[in-house]
Amino acid sequence: MPPKNADQAYVPPPYRVSQFWDICVPVTIASVPAVFFFLHGLLDDGMDKPGAEPSRGAIILRMALFIPGFLGMVLVGLARLDHGTKQLSIRTNGNPPVWRKLALIFSLFWILLFDVSSNLATTLTGAGPLFILSAPAFIAYLACIRVAFHKL
């Protein structure tokens, strides 16, 4: 909201975690390949046995799902980092403290860890325990966003 007169400085509204961009989009991007990997894993039953070799088609299919899914999350993470950097600059008059910048960078690390752990847990037979990393990584991502914009 612009100031009512020229003597007042514009103060942007407090920054909040976006339910769409910070929660729905990352979860959706991580979920779509995870669902396909799960369904594909049902077809590859028995691959966890010693000496079992996946078919060439199974390997190609998994890579065709994993690579675009991971790149999609990287692009979303970089877009969020760019948006966050611009918002920090606006809200701190172009001079954000280093700790706020680091919190944004760590948020990118956590969202990528969330994506990789959720996708690998469904891609690789026997890697289900990697799902244990997914929830804390996503919570750490949201916490880093909150820390970066604390009281702004």
C-alpha cells in the first residue's frame, strides 16, 4: 500500500510463507515423480534380491522421471531464491544482513534435500528409510524462510 502523503515512507506488509509457492509447489513437484516411481516399482518387484538386474527400459524410465523432476525442483528453488533475494533487498533498503542471505541459501539446500530424498526413496528398492529425511528437510526449508524474513 503506497504512503498517504509524500512525507511517509512505504513500508511493505510483513513477509509470510506463501502457501502456494513455499508449500504446494515443492510438494507437488516432489510428489509427481514419487508417485510414478512407486507405480513403476510395483512392476519391478524382486529387484531387491542379490544378483537381480533391472532391465534397460526400467533404468531409462527411472532416469526419464528423476532428471526432469529434480531439474524442476532446482528451477523452483532458484526462482524462490531470486524472489526471496529481491524481497530481502526491498525490505532492508538494499542491504540485507549476511545471516538473512545465508538463511535463504540454506533454504535452497533443504528443499533440494527434500526432493532428492523423497524421489530416491521411491526410485531405489530398499531406500524407503530415506523418506525419514523428507519431512525434517521440508520443515527445515520452511524454518529457513521464516528466519530469513523474521520481523520484516
